[in-house]
Amino acid sequence: MYVGRFVVVGPGVGAYRVSSRSFPNRRIVDRDGTLTVGPTPDAAETDNPYVSYNCVREASGSAVLGNGSHVDPVAEKLALGYPTRDALAESLLALDYEKDDYDTPRIAGVVGPDEAFVGIVRRDALLVERVDEPTLVATYEEDRPRAFALDADTAATAAKTAYDLDFEHAVCAAGVRVDGGGIETAIENGS
């Protein structure tokens, strides 16, 4: 099944995966602690504004994960002291779903050491939920948060597990682990 981009977040651990039929020549790179999705050197040029974006940012002891430019304002609002639910809801609502041919939803999650939140803005809804267990939300098919097993205790395991999940067209993935010692991130760009 093709679910597009997705996040799985729970207290202390999370993952984000790019799955794409249209733009498979992408990878995630670490830019001083911010993980950024962008084209590979051999990718065809595109003016599509949804191909490159920060997919993981650290903010106030938490990690923000998502499929677009809304990751930055969520992280900035958290750094300003906004409650997590409000930072997610305001940023998703302000940027709304992507105005592409598919009305692609924006998805996001915030992982803290003891709590996590997940959100999506679709053409027909805005959903933001606090979650106590790993929860998945995706741009297509799985566009309502639901409990989802993510057996990972490190960022590297979270990234690899997300990349290897049995959803079609895996491109790259990122994982995060958040605890009292800080935030650990990892990247899985496939072979």
C-alpha cells in the first residue's frame, strides 16, 4: 500500500519517512542538527516547492518531525514557550494542506522524553492529539492518527525500522530518540 510520507511518534521516540512515486531521487542530510530532505545530486531539476524542507528540528528539549515547511514554525513556537498542542495546531492551520494536484496533507509530530503529539491538516480537517504510545499518521490512506508499533530504542533503529516498513516507495527516513540526556537523530537513505 502507498501511504506517502508518514510520521510515527511516541514518548521518547519517533520516525519520519519519505515515500514518493513522483520525486524518488531525494535524501536526508544533517545540517548542524537539523535534518533536511532534498534532491540527490543526480535528481532532475524541479521548481516544486514541496521537494526540499527541514524534516526534523530540535526545539526546547523536543524533536519536531514533519513533511514540509511547517516543521520550522512548530520548532520556533516551541522555542518561544508555546504549549506543544498549540504550536502544532497553529502552524498546521496557518500553512494548511499543500496546494498541489493531490491536496497533500501536512503531517507533524513532536517527541519529548515523556510525551508526544501528532497532527495532520487535510483539506477537510485539522487533527492534533497527545499520544501515549507510538502513533502513525500519513499523507494518504493512513490520514487519521492510529496506534502503530515502532519497536525502536535508538534513533538509528527508528530510522531503519521506518525505512523498512512494508509501505510502497521508500526513499529515505529519519529517526529520533529523546530522553533526559538530550536528542539523538539518525538518517537512513537506503542503499
